Amino acid sequence: MMLQDGSTQLLCLTATSGVPLFTRGASRQLPFSIIGSLNGVHMFGGGQEVVLSSCETEGGGKVVWRVFHDSVMLIAVSGSGHGGAGSGKEKEAHLQRLLENVWNCMVLVLGEEELVNIRNVERLKRDLRSCFNLIDQLLEEKQEGILGNLTHCADSLLPPNPSLVQAAVDGFTQAADSEFGCLLVHGRMVSATEKWWRLAPQEIVLLAALMRTLSASGSSSCDYPVFLPHGSPTVAHRLLRFQLLPGADVCVLCGPTPSLQRAQSGLVVRFWAPLAETLRECLTVGGRCLPASVSLHPDVLAFLLINRETRRSISCVLCSHTTTKPSAAPVLSNGRCWELLKLFYNFSITRYFSQEETLCASQDESAQRNTTEEFVRGFTHQPLQCYLVTEECKSYGLQTAQHQLFLLVPPSVPTFALRTVATQTLTDIVTATGF
């Protein structure tokens, strides 16, 4: 497919005429002839009443198509290799989710009306440039510990003093004439209002991604129009974002009032200056996502814990803090641990566990779960635990009515002890934090 191993390229075209709108990802882009062929084979299938959703190349690459509202076609082309989302079902599930996220990202920035009723292709091409930073963030996945694009759960950080932070978020949001507000630290959700948590999980994940993009721009505050892909795809809201400390940002979704200047000069200092020390304590939690008071089993290399009811998640890699014996396997890098954690999550979700979706999920999204459902029908029960043994590590998945836990431990840990380590880890975190 002329792509580097493990790389992914995203193509966006008009669904009816196949006019290219943009391409992102992969330093070496596909030739126009191949892009035309990918669009042509999909259109040919449609003319024969066949829906072409994915295919695999001889070299181990993967191609996934998705048409949205008979207006925009997104194509994801993944090269061969062991990086990224793995192979087979895992890779396809990863690419399907990527296309879904990219579409919602385009709606978030431009609104559904401009994408569904294309009046001027050249103007749309120019407007779509404003989505590129956010789309590139979805493609590159460079920020370690941010898994919401994959899980559709809000990446969270548990603060040492949650009640103080929650009171400040509620008060600040109400003073800004809004019911939707949240606080992010290191790109992760720390606290939010009740109405914010009622947004669709995809919206919460994308709003957090947008906040990270705006924060990376270096601005201390901004007033940004956004559309909610599920809640308000055609009417824009104002997203007011303020940097409280480097790495700590607060935002609200609001209407015409208040002005950015009034909120910054009158509300930010009033509500957040008294909590400066509390915010610094949140910042010290860092990538661990858990207060220092929470102790974990010494064999834990990395974990992803999902609260199935609140659609929140916390994740952490502890490789660099793990002491290994001289005869043990080499210590994994943090980056490789994150990669293995994502691979095991994909492995478990596409084979054993369920991935909850909201009621606003489309028919296309629901159809994507058929593969998992067909596989699970081979069991006489709903799998609640699974494990995977490789040369690099051992992985264990645990599912309860409220949680899903995905755990990595060293190969030296006996396989029969995996369940005990996982159960103890879940109990330790939930008991200490109430997550």
C-alpha cells in the first residue's frame, strides 16, 4: 500500500463525486491514482447494492471505508506492522472508531449543516483546515495515557481533595451563567458539573481533546465556538477556556454571556485564586492519575480502569518504578507499555467484553459490534475475565457490573496469580477513591 509499517493515513472525499477534501497522517501520502481507486471500488460496490466497509491487503495492511449522511466519505488506510492497533479484528475496530471520531471532530468544529449540505467544495476545503490540529491529535496518539479516543470514556485524574475542586467547578460554572463546566489537569478530567457528565461520552472525549489542542497553542484563554455532535450538531455554543496554572485548565459551555474579558477578570480570580495550592496538589498527581495515598501491588506494570456507569477511566504506567530481578525480562519502556495496554484493550473488547455505547449511537455504530456479539455467542455465559501471555508481559482483564480492569504484569508473575493481582488492584483503587 506504499505506507510505512504501522502508519495510518486518513482520506476525506465527497461521497457523491469523490472530490478529495483533505488527507492527513503518514509522511508518505498515497498517490492520487490509488485514492481514486479506493473511492471507485467503494462506488462500484454501492452500485451493485454491496456495502464495502473494510478489506485487508496482501501485505497485511487494512483499508476501512465509512460514509456519513451520504455526503462525506472517510477512508482509513493502515500499513502493515506490529505497532498501533494490532491486526485483524483489533485493527479494524481501531480504524472504525478513528473514522467515527474524525467525523464527530469535523461536526464539533464546523457543524453538521455545512458537512451534510455541501454548497461550495473549495470553501469547505478551506474551512476543514481548522480541524487539522484536532484530527492530527486523533491520528498520532502521541500523548501517553490519553485513551479516550479508543475507549470513549473520559480520561480522568483523581485529585487528593475532590470536594474542594467540585465546589469550585460548580460555583464558577453557575457564575458564568452555565450548567456545563469542567476542570482538566494534564489533559485529564478532574471534576465536572452534573450536566457536563450527561453529555454523550464521545462529546466529552472530543471536548477534552479540543481543550488539549487549545492549551498547546500557548494561549491563556480563548472563546471558541463548538457544535455538540449528538446534542447540538447545528447550533453552536461558546467554549470559554482559561489556564489557571500551566497544565491546569477550566472551561464552560455557555451562551452569549458572559464575555471572555468579564469571565477572566471577574470570575477566574474569584473562584480559583483561593484554590491555587489545591491545584498544585492535583498537578503533582501527574500521569499516575491516583493520589499518592493509593498503594498498588508491586507487580503492576500498567492498568486501565473503566467505570462502566459514569463512562470515566483512569490509566497509569508504572514500568519505570518497578524493580526487576537480574534474571527477569528487560524493563519495558513507558511508551511500549501504553502500546501493549491499548492492544490488550482492543483484544478483550473485540473478543470477550462489551463496550457500552450511549443511546445516541447510530445504526452504523451498533453494527460494528456484530463481530464481538457473534464471537461471544460461542460461549454459554458472558465472559467476565480473560488473560493473555506474551514474551513481553502477561495481561489480565476483569469485568464486573460496574468496572472493567485491564492489567499488565511482568512475565515472571505466575499465571495462576493473575486473578489475585487484578482483584486486589481493583479493590485497592475503588476502596481508596470510590471510583
